Amino acid sequence: SAGIEDFIISSALPLGAPPTALSHGDNPAIDLMLQWDAIYTASGLAGSMLEGFPGFDFRSWFYASLGDCLVLLSQKSKQTQLPILRRRIIWLLSCNAHQVTISSHFNPLGMLASALSAQNDICVRLTAVQAMDALLPLSENAPAILHSIVGPTASAIYELTNECTEVESRSMCLDLLSNLITYVGVTGGTLTDEILNMIVAPISSIWDSAKDQNLVLKRNVLTILSCIASLVGPESCTVLHPLVLPMIDDSLAREENLFLVEEALKIWWTFLRLSKTYDQVLGKLFIRAVELSTDLEHVMILMRITEHYIILGGAAFLNDNTASIQMVLQNVVGEVRPRGTAYIFLVIEALLCSFPVEGGSLLQSCGILIRFTEACASSYFEDDTCEPDRVIVLYLTALARISLASPSMLQSLLPLKDFGEEEFISLLLLKFEVAGNGAHGLFFQKLWALFLLSLYPPCNLTSCSNIVLGKSNSIFQKFLYVLSNVDNSLATNVLSYEVCGEEEETVDICAENYEALLQEQRMKDIVFVASFQESVSAIMNRLPTELGGQKYEQFLGIVGSDMLRQLEQALTIN
């Protein structure tokens, strides 16, 4: 190792000691190198302790000597010297990455990109992979530098991956590549078609050769493709469908790929959210949801996927996948905790909002509506095993929406033993206040109020009409609340149903696409379109004629003059 000159070693001295002060033995250069390796190792291992020591500043040390030393050592890497110090300085940088900055004047990211070149020892390059991964978060302050190294770094990563024999090392290299792509997106960058093609080109080969102990590399491949899709966005990600969709299908179909399910679901959801239009190739994947729904561990993301399919694909998706949707819901409804039910209701709401009649028939034919009704009956009679109120509110909302669109559906479900139409309406009134909890509370309450209003004459369900007429004082109190709180002109304070309040529900992937689809759905939703004020006024104007003199007088007596006066004022104000 005579290629290491004294001045290189000297430049790495933190305390200014002359090289000869540490030299002894027959080969001073090797001896110094090993001693400095020990010093660097100690500095890295004791990093957190040294940070509080006033005589030690890693940033100044790196800028003043370590960085130059690394550059000089890298320039001599083709010579016969051992790579000990190069690797150790890079490792030391990874230990203290949070203490350095990246700038055009001093660029440790560029140094590491150079260290990844094939002229370096594999051990040095793998250490550079670790250090670069640690430095990537700092690149947000120097995006241009990050973007400039992506091409050569990606090529070097693939070359290193091919040279490595240990699967852990290969996986670490591919992890860096996915993180690199992610940070390009985070820093507002783009990649040229040439670089993207270079990154995508080896993907199929890595996937196909990922067998036995290398099977874990399939997870890395899925992550890389997901990062690319998020970077290129909706306009270009469909180009990846022929490559990605078979991989997702393979991940979900094979027992040996069971460990890939979570990653496959994430990339499936990513590509679904990035899709601006529905296509049947993407739709064919949904058959995998049936088997996946038997494992309740994945119910949250699976329900998100199903919801998005419905609002994206509409009737085309529903026609192709009715049986699969029914089997998925049969596997999960009533089988999960309340938190899981909140996600299931995303699917129910998407289905019934777009297709209130057809969706109701779909749910009835597979027994889901009976499950809802049984749960409501259990709640009404306060059985020990009944679901909590937040679940019952969701079930009542679904039943109210279906009955609003198709009144005869309610008659086909009731009575269920001792739980009949009167008990159902009483349960709605009982849970009305609970339904108002949460950001979407007014959404539920307006829907329930519209359903109750629909039961007044001239409703064809005479038995239901008689029940609501008899409970009119209580019902009109609910109407008054909705009139006082809902902005009927714009419904800006009526928020559609959404699961919220937990970290896992935060979705940033193409959120604008999702919001656009929801907005399109809202425009077809009676809860947003209907003016509650006009609906109440229309019923009040018709009731004298529909009921006739005596029955109308009885109705007025039940409601009470004070309630009628308040209602009249609310209708006038609104």
C-alpha cells in the first residue's frame, strides 16, 4: 500500500498531529492507514457522544480535511492500494450525514456518486450506497445536484446489483434506487425518457430471475415501479401497465409470493389512483380481491381499492365484476371491528351514491342488506352482542339511501321478527343525534331527514306514512335542525363520507384525480343536489290535500303550533 502518500494521510488528521507522530514499524504508510481507520471507526461509533463535545465538529472536519482526503483517495483508486480508508471515510459520512450540507461548493452527494463507479472495490461501493441513502433527505436543499447524478447513479446501482452475490446487498442497492426516484419527485424534478428507459429496462430481468433466496427482490421491483409511476404521473403511467399489471397479478396469485401481498396492494392502489380512465385490463385484476378479502388484515386498503374502482369504472366495472364485489362484501361485512366497517362503508357509499337502485339490488341479492337489518334490530333491542352506535349509523345510512331511491326495498326487508317499520323509524330518530358526530355528520342527518320526508303522503307505503305522521313532532324537530344547519344553496358545509383521523388514511397519491371523481359523484347525489328547504315546503303544501280535513287537523295537533311556527320561520329564513 505504498501508493498512499504521507500528505494524504496528513490531510485526514483532525488534531494537526504530524504523520510521523503516529508512524512506527517497517511500513509506516500501512501502519498510519490502520491507525486512522481505528480513529475513524471510533469517531463513527461514538458520534452521538462526540456531538456534545466542544472540541469536535464533524462538519468542519469533513469540509476541512475528510472530503479532500476522500477525493484524493478516490482519484488513486485504480492503483494497488487497499480501499480501507476510502470505505471508512464514506462510512463515517453515513454515520454523520445529518451534520453535513450539500451545495455546489461542497458536494458530498457527488463524491458518493463517484465512489459508486466500477473502479472501486465492491465493499466501498456498498458503503457508498448506505451513505447516499442517508444523505438523500438533505438533497431537498440542493435539488439540482440531486437531479444531475440520477442517470449515472442509477446505472452504477444496477451494475453493482449484478456484481453482488448476497441478496441483502442487492436489495439495499435497489432500495437506494427507489429512494432516489422518490426524492427526485419530492424536490420537484423530472427524469428524461432516456433515464426512465434505462431504469425500467432491467426490471423484467430482475423480476424473472428473482427466485429462491433472491425472491425478496420482487418487493424492490414493485417499489421502484411504484416510485416511477408516482413521479411520471397520470399522463404517462399507463405506459407501464403492460409491465406492472402482470407483476401485481403474479404477486397476488402465487403462494410463494405471499410476502409480497402488502407491497402489491400498495402499487395496485397507486396505479389505480393515477388512472384517469377505466380500462378492462386494469379491471381484470379485481378478481384477486375475492381471495384477498378472506384475510381481514388487508381490509382497509382493499376497500379503498374497491371504492376507487367503482367511482372510476362506473357501470362498466359494475357489469364486469358484480359477482366479485358481492363475494368481497360477504367476506368482510360483519366480520371486522368498527374501524374496518368505516372502510367497508366507503365501498357501500360509492356503490349507492352512483347506483342507488342497482346497488341496492346488488346488496340485497347477496344478503348484505339482511345483515344490516339484523344488526339494526339487535341494536334496537339492546342485545349484548349488538354493534356500537357508529356502526349502526352506517348501516342505517345505507338502508335509508336505498329506501329513498327504491321504497319497496324497505318492505322486502321488514318485518324481521319483531323489528318492523315502526321500530326501524324509531331507531333512526333515536340515533339521529349520534349520526351527527364527525365531519360528515350533516351529510348523514340530511340523508336521514330526506328519507323520513319521503315517507309522508303521497308515499305509497301507507303503513310507513301512518308511522311518520304519528311521530311528526319528533321528526319535525330533526327537520328543523337540518334546516338550521345546512346551507341549501351550495351545501358547502355538507361533507361527503370519508374515513378520517388516522395516519394510514392520509393519501397523497394523485389526490386531485380522486377529488375530481368524488366531485363528479357528488353532482349525482341527492344529498347534495336536493334542496331540503324546497323538499319540506313541497310536502307541507301537499299535506292538506293528501290528508284531508280531519286527518290534517290531527297532524297539526301532533306537530304542535310552536313547532309549526319554528318550522315556518326556518323555511322563510332559508
